[in-house]
Amino acid sequence: MTFYQTCVRGALRAYKLTLSPLIGRQCRFLPTCSEYAAEVLIGHGPWRGSWLAARRLCRCHPLGGSGYDPPPPPRGTPEGSARKWTCET
């Protein structure tokens, strides 16, 4: 694990231990907004990850959507460069 990943995961852990209990569970999505932010910051880097995390936080409001919203796969990976849209029954 790199130093950057350790810092991001440490910040997530600190948030969950300090601020999250005070605010309460209010996120409408899975994974939670804080977990989503940590995943995109690690997977996409600080610039694009910050943009994706901010965009997700703007969607997390009472009139917004809810449900399962996974982070997009990083660019340059087989999952991120060629998406396959399939319908499973």
C-alpha cells in the first residue's frame, strides 16, 4: 500500500470515528459517500477523484436518488476502457 493510499484510508477511518457518529447515518447510497470518496481518490487519483467525490456529494440530498451507486472503474483498466452492457435475467 502506498503512502497516498494509507493517508486516504486513514482520513476515512478518522472521519468514521469522529464526525460520522455525530452526524448520523444519512447517506442515501451504497457504498456510503465517504467510502465512495476514498475509493475514487485511490482509484482515480487526487484530481479526478476529488471531482467524482464532489459530484457524488451533490447528488446525496433528500430530493436526489438513492440505492447502489458504485464508483466508476479507473481509466486505463479493462473495465474502464471497454464497458460491456449486458442484461442478465
